[in-house]
Amino acid sequence: MSEIRHISHRLKSLGYFCAATAALLFFFGAVSPRIVSVSPPMQRFGDVQDLLGIHSGLMYYTDLKTQQETQDYVRYALEQSSK
């Protein structure tokens, strides 16, 4: 009896994991790009990142020099876009 309960619990947990994974993939694959495509400030932010050669997905939190440069570039981009 407990073995059947154990298997049932594992399948239920696996189902929750798959549902959470599907929700994240849907959000980051479908919803998020649509939000960026209809938001001019987000498009400008992306253009400035491309212009300055910033690849935010490649940064690590331990790379302090890159973080400081990125903060400076982002601050500059936000100041320029608000003018």
C-alpha cells in the first residue's frame, strides 16, 4: 500500500514540475517577447545594449567590473531616453 502511495506521490510531484516548467517556458518564450515588442522604452533599452555590446545574459554576479560598467551604461541609457 505504501509503495503505491509513494509512486502516486512521485507522479503528482512530476506533474507539478512539468506544469511549472511549461508555465515558465510559456512566459519567457511567448509573453515576455510580446511585452518587449509593444514597449518602446524596452526596445530602446535593447537597442542601447546592442550598441554598447552589453550581453546581460552572460554576466555573473561575481564579475564586479562588468556589473559596474553595466550599471553606468544603463544609467546613461535611462538618462538619455528620458530627455
